[in-house]
Amino acid sequence: MSDSPLDALKDKLSEQAEKIRELEKKADKTLEDSYDLDQHRSLLEQKAQILAGLPEAAEPFVDQLPHETRSAVEQRLSTFANNAQQAMGVGSVFFMRQLLYPEDYREGQANDLESFIQNIK
């Protein structure tokens, strides 16, 4: 159990980040093993749905944060959600896959959500 609202928020977001990594791995494996494009799309849509739902999932914890922290967290979660909704709206599998990954990303680095979690103060 978390000691503070901030720790609880980090725990919740970390849980979501792990789900996202798992979905990405499954999507990649689906392409490699069977080239099942429908399953690949479905897994990436699930990833985007998690990102789109971050503000709602985090709300009970964010509401307990100090005002300055709360505003910054809400803004960043909203950006994640808006990008995911945009990717789903245009139906771009590539866009859904690239959510959370900057152009200069290297395998093994933290993605944008994981970096955000590490930097929440």
C-alpha cells in the first residue's frame, strides 16, 4: 500500500505502463509469428485505449495532490490521452505503435510514460 497520494499515483501509472509494454510485446510477437494484422491492430488499439483512459484512471490520486503538482500531472496525462485519441481517430496502426516513443528512442530506454512516472515530484 502506498504512503502518499503521489506514491499511489506512481503505482497506478506504473501498472498502466506495464500493461502497455505487455500489449506492445504481444503485438510485436503477433507480427513476427503469424503476421496477423487484425490481432496486431487490436492489441495496439488496447494500448491506445489505456493511454486515452489515463486521466480517468489517475483522477482519484491526482485530486489529492498539491495544486502545482496536480496541474502539471493533469496536463501531461491529458496530452497522453489526446494523442491516443487522435491515433485511434485516424485509425493509424503506426501512430498507435509510436505513442510514447520519441524519434530518438533507443530500445531499452524508458518510454515517455515511464520517464514521466520517474520524474513526478
